[in-house]
Amino acid sequence: MNAVITGASRGIGKALAEIFALHGYNLFLCSKTESHLLQTIEELKTKFPAVSVDGKALDIGQKEKAILFSEWVLNNADSIDVLINNTGTFIQGNVSDEPDGALEEMLNVNLFSAYHTTRTLLPKMKAQKSGHIFTMCSIASLAAYLGGGAYSISKFALLGFAKNLRAELKEHGIKVTAVIPGAVYTDSWKGSGILEQRIMQADDVAKMIFAATQLSPQAVVEDIVLRPQLGDL
């Protein structure tokens, strides 16, 4: 069994890599920062010696890099059982005052990375008539909020991407799940003044995603919505 995970070197992506390795999946990982990725790969190899762990450090917010990563996976994986489009970025601001280029950057990283990676891998998944695609959306995919401008726009679009995939792939035996989490305590929250106990852990998201892979072939979780117990921030 093989799992392909983007944005895999820290936070939710790293938690996902750990839970799938724990359950015997070989890992094909991607992250933009090579030093973080190499450190994560070494940690996973040490902790889970029974599985294969490899990765590529590429900025898949660039179309050609997304295709390059996906072609590397195709050349090295005998099957694609799980694909998790987890790469993402955040630039704070409203439509009226956010930095010029914020929308383009977040569409490239949050939406187009998933689009081009998935498109490149789909022929293999269709041929095997199986697989499960997860796309990391956000509560910002469901409701706009102040300071969320282009980020929310990109995440609305990403949820639309997942819904279109679901409609398109159901007859091919490929499951599609949109993951819609609220605030998760990752590096981006450190130093913010928000208590770690106030929001969710990366493991919470990883556990729910793995659980969704354990259903019978005739069942699919279309949306996973997770929020902090005390509500959104």
C-alpha cells in the first residue's frame, strides 16, 4: 500500500505521514523546504523501518514542479492507494488591503498544486480502479471571515475542486474526501498567544483521515469537518 502526501514535512502533513507509516503504508512525500523534508524522512525511517519512505523537495505551487513530483511518483509507485493534497499557504489580509499578488500565490499553492498533482496521477488511479483522494480544505472554505481574503477565496475553490472530483470519479472506484478543519496547532500558531489547549492537534486531523480509509469499498466520507471543541477562533 502506498500513500502520497504533499506538504509532508511538518504539522498536519507530518502527522499524516506518521499514521500511514504506522499502518504499513510506503510513503511518497513532498515538501518545499529540503532540510525539513530530509529530517522528516530520516525520522520516519528510524521510527518505521518496515516501510519505504522517500520524497522530493519541490515547490509544487509551480505547475511544472507539481507535474515533476507526480511523474516521479508514477515511476516509483506500483499503486497509488492514498493521495493527500495537503500543500498550503496563508497570507493574512482582506481583499481591499492584502499584498498585491496574494491571490495569485494562494491559488498557485492551495489550489493549482492539488489540481496538477491529481491530474497527473489520475490515469494510473483510473487504470487500477481504486484509490482515495483527500484534499485539505479549511473552515474558510465554508464561510468568509475578516482577514481571510484571498486565502478564503482559494479554499472555497479547493472545496469546489474536491466536489467536482467526487462527481467525476465515483464511477471509477476512486473515493474523494474534502477535509475541512478549523484551527490546528501547528508552527503557524506558535508565538500567536493562542493556547495550545484551545485548538486542535495535527493528530486529530490525521486520525480522522486515516479512519476514512478504513470503510468498505461501497462507502465514502465525502466531507470531514472538524472544529475546536470551544468553537472557531
